[in-house]
Amino acid sequence: MSGYNVTDPNLPINNNNPCKDIHECLDSESVCGPNSHCYNYNGSFSCFCWGGYNVSDGNKAISKGNPCTDIDECLLSPSVCGPNANCTNEMGSYNCSCLDGFTVTNSSLSISINNTCRDVNECVEISDICGPNSICNNTVGSYNCWCMSGYNVTDT
Ligand SMILES: [Ca+2]
Ligand SMILES: [Ca+2]
């Protein structure tokens, strides 16, 4: 039967020389190609892509000629990191980072559409950012400093 090999091909097939399951996964790389795992079972086998990888041509079985390749999450789903963030594709994964002037809302969780990058309120969160006798004005992604009325900036 397909998926089975006779134990000793030089002898007739019988109870003492039975058909044995072919362990296709012993050479997983040549069977399923890279970035995949191979699952052997009696009479056949299956290939699965690792997480973060997808088969090149979804209409065909995973193989060395139709291997699992990295999913470009940034291209596939541009909003994966949410607004005010950079998305960097990585092999088997991706990375989100906040743009300058922004920080992740909940720092104990990773940046995502559900935990977006918010504006840093520099005037509140960074003490004395504008120095003494000044007025600080927070803006989205940045901030401005002004001298209080009656004061001039030290070095223009
Ligand atoms: Ca990726
Ligand atoms: Ca700001």
C-alpha cells in the first residue's frame, strides 16, 4: 500500500516480512521543506508550517518545492501595531515600536491594535522638561516650551 514499504525487499511479503510504515519525517527538511514540522502516522504523514509561516501556494501541499515562508504581518495587516507605531517584519514574527513622542499605553503588554501607542505628555511625565520660568504645551507626538511673561530664553 502507498505509505508502506516491505521490511526486506529481497524477500516475499508475508507475516515474517511485513509492510512497514514509511517514516517520511525522518528527513523532514527534504519532505516538508524549511520552516515546518512533519507529523508521521501509519501509512502517511502531514506537514505543518511553524507559527508565523504560511505555505507559499495554498492550493498545493507543503513540500520542499512549495515551502512554508515567513508571513509579512506588516504588509498583510498594516494596522497590526495600531496607530503611531512602526511595524518591522521578522522571520516567523514581527515587531512593533512606538514612534518618537509616543509610548505604549500598557507597558506590561506588547504593542498592538488593542494596546496602542499613545502620546507622551512631556509636560507632565518628564519633570522640568522646559526648565524654570517656562510654560510647557503638550502636542500630539511632541511638546513646546515658552518663557513665562517677563522672561527671555537664556541662549537663543
Ligand atoms: Ca514575519
Ligand atoms: Ca506630547
